[in-house]
Amino acid sequence: MMRTVKKKRGFTLLEVLVALVIIGVALAAAMRGAMSLTSTADYTRQKLLAVLTAENRLLELRLGRDRLEPGEALIACEQGGVAFLCSQAVKPTPNPFFRRVEVRVFRQDDAGNRSQLAELMTVMPTNQ
């Protein structure tokens, strides 16, 4: 009488461990990608808010009735709940009735380091 040997079905412990390692590596790569996208989205939001801050500052100067005197100023400004530091420089032009205005927007971290997020320049009348 011949005995039939039934094959056992299933996975060995080694196969299960290899599969878990592969899944773990794939999940770690996916998490790293997700974190990269999150930080990129936050940086893009800050850049957008910085550009809006610079545009608003130029519009304030354009609509203001104050005379544009050459010089530089550092102004604290906020947009969308984010605190920025605006550097405004008014420089003379060859035409005495116009001034060159540069606005730079910085983000200051907790260590006091500044990173420039936006820079806009325009030429405006002196508002005499």
C-alpha cells in the first residue's frame, strides 16, 4: 500500500519575514515622500504669502499720499497669520520725479536667521 504524502500549504516563517521587510521599506519610502510633499506645500504657501505681502506694500506706497524720500526701512508685516519682515528701499532715479522702490520679504526663524522669500521692484512718482 502506497502512502500519498500531502503537501502542506502555506508560507514558511522566513518567507513571511522577507515579505514584512519589503512592506516596511515600501512604507518608509512612502512616508518620506509624503513628508517631502507636506514641507514643499508649506514652503509654497509661505512664498505665495510673501509675494502678496510685497505687492500689498507697493500698493500702500502707490496709493499713499506721502512723499517718497530715498532711504531704507525695516517693517514687521503679517499676511495670512504668518509674520514676515519687510525691507523697503527707496532709491533715486535719473529722473527726479520718480523713485525706484524695492521691497524684500523675509521669514525669520527662531534662531534669528532670515531667509528671503520674495523681492519686488517698481518705479513710482515722488508724490510731490
